[in-house]
Amino acid sequence: MVIGGCSVPRATLGLITVSISSDNKDTQVKIPSGSTVGEALGLAQITLGELDKVDPPGYTALTDGSQVKVTRVKDEYYIEQVTIPFEHQELRNEALAEGERRLSQPGVNGVQEITYHRVFEDGVEVSNSAVKTTVIKDAIPEIVMIGSKSTFEADNITGKIAYLSAGNAWIMENNTGNRTCAVSSGDLDGRIFSLSKDGKFLLFTRYSNADKKINSLWVASLTTDPVRIIDLGVENTVHFAEFDPSSTIVAYSTVEWREAAPGWQANNDLFEVSVNKSGFVGSPQMDLDTNSGGVYGWWGTEYSWAPSPSKFLYSRPDSVGIFSSSDGSLSTLLNITPYQTGGDWAWVPGISWSPSGNVVYTVNHVTSGASSESDPQEFDLIAIPLTSGTPI
């Protein structure tokens, strides 16, 4: 048997000349025809660093007279400390004469560290950018009190009035000239702001700087000298917080922070927590768990503590009723056709007890005779007797 074979003849490899530019010098090298850039660099004993760049790329096949450019790339990281200038804040203070200025808190600059990434190509800087910023020390704002007290004729008043001014809580007692600043933090948001029934406590909310938090709930004990400020450890209270008739327990409802309008999702829950003037705060007790809250329940439910303990009025966009904390029952007093606001808010009827607790006052949304094209802005004041009789 005779076996024969054939193959394509291979051309004899010749030498070609290429120019390699590297480290600020040009080198002429002879390499076998068909060699790649990477092979040429190896024959020229040129070692590439991890960041070095080659033009053309290393896999490119070279021809006679080709030019190869090697760019040496180095980088470095360095840190600079930068001063954060403090802000200047001005707060009106009725305790100072009008126009008088008084430094309440000196400003202190903050410090932040900025990490930069710098890149060099053949010894020349081509980029320098910040890649990380860390605040080492927060800036403390300078606070200047500006007097706003003006001359006026004092009027006698009965009892005690609390009012909110420039984020501070003030108390007026017996006459309009007898005014004292109870809370001067300048961060009261006004969502919750009410006196206890006996006038010994002020319940209020403060803006929160924490991430995804709206505010926090506090109590001021007005009978201590100085006024004692008590943190109840409660966050995100938007619609309701109120002292019970004995002024020893705070009932409150909460929401969850949301990025979208209105900024929260209501829990429609109800809790109670005890507090006294010495600063003691008890453990929260849940009366009503998180629930849907009826139509438009995302907005939230309003409550009002009855003159007697364990009962609350509740008000939702679609109903008004009574909640009993003793057995957890909800009983509807008035069904309401929800008002179509067409916006990112819901209308909730106002509610109030009569002093005896036998009558409930609220507002009803009137829709009788309305066309289907629009929701009428008609609202009636309603008195609902709890003992006998029909709503008036």
C-alpha cells in the first residue's frame, strides 16, 4: 500500500523592522514577520505595568515600519482636610427687647476629609478627582437671638395659653404680659402642640434629623424649675397625640416615612404611654394595631380622648365613630362620603366631645343633589347625641 499526502507550503518567515516608543525614547527592533505587538515588546525586553497603555493593542499583528507607543500610567490616592463653614441662624426671642441681638450659640467650623485619585501618564497628570468624602467633625451653627419684644398693654386672661413662635414654645399665664419661653430649641414642627388638661404638661413634636424620620414626640413639664424636657422615645407622629383627662398618660398614633407625597403612610394605630414630671416614661402599650384605616387610610386617622378614660373618638375620611381601648371595639357613629380632593391629601372631618361626653360634634360632607362631574365643597356641622335622639 502506498499512502501519499500534501500540504500547503509555508512561506519562510522574514524579518521586519518596527519602532517602539517607550520611556521617552524610540527603539528600532527587528522581529519576525507576523509578530504581534505583545511579542514585539517581549523581544525588545519592555515590561508593561498593570496600568500601562499600548497603542495599538497587544494582540495587533505588525507590519514592516509599524510604530508602537507605550504610555506609562501611574496613579496615587491622597487625602486633604477641608473646613466646613458653620451656618448663621437667627431666632426671634420675645424675651429680648426689639432689635437687641444676643449670641446664643457660637459657631464652630466642621472638618471633612476628601480622598482624591490622581492619574499620571508618562509623568504628566491627566486626571485628579474626588472619590470619597468623610465628615470628621460636624459644623455647629452660630445662633443669634434677635429681640422681638414690643411694648403693649397687657390683658388679663383666664388660665394658661401655649403658643408656638419661630419653632419655640411659649407659655402665657394670667395676663398677656406674663410670658415665658418653655422650649427654646427652635425645632418644633407644630404637628403636635397641646397642653394637658391640667396645664402642667406641654406635648409637642420636634423635627428629626435622622434618616427616614419625620419627627419625635416630647413633653415639657411646666411645673419644674427649670422646665424639664422629656423625650417619650416616639417617632413619626403626625396626626394625633394627647394627654388623658388625668394628665398622666399620652395616647398617640404613628405613621411610616415615605419618599413620595405626602411623606408618610399612616399606621392608623393607637398607643398609650405614661409619663410624670420627674421624667419617668413607661413602656408603650398598644391599644390598636396597624390597620388600613378605611377609605384613603394612607393619609391617617384622627383621635380625641373622651372626658372619661378608655374611650376615644376616631375620625377617618369615610366615617366618625368611637373606639374603646378596654375591649378594642370600633363603633361607627356617622358614615361619610369621602371628599375627592384630587390631590395627595385627604379630607378628615374635625371631631370634638362635649364637656359631659354625651354629645359628639363633627362635620359631614354633603353630596345630595351633586352632579357626577364634580365633588361639592359643602360641609355641615353635626351634633350626635350618644344617649338618645338623632344627629342634629
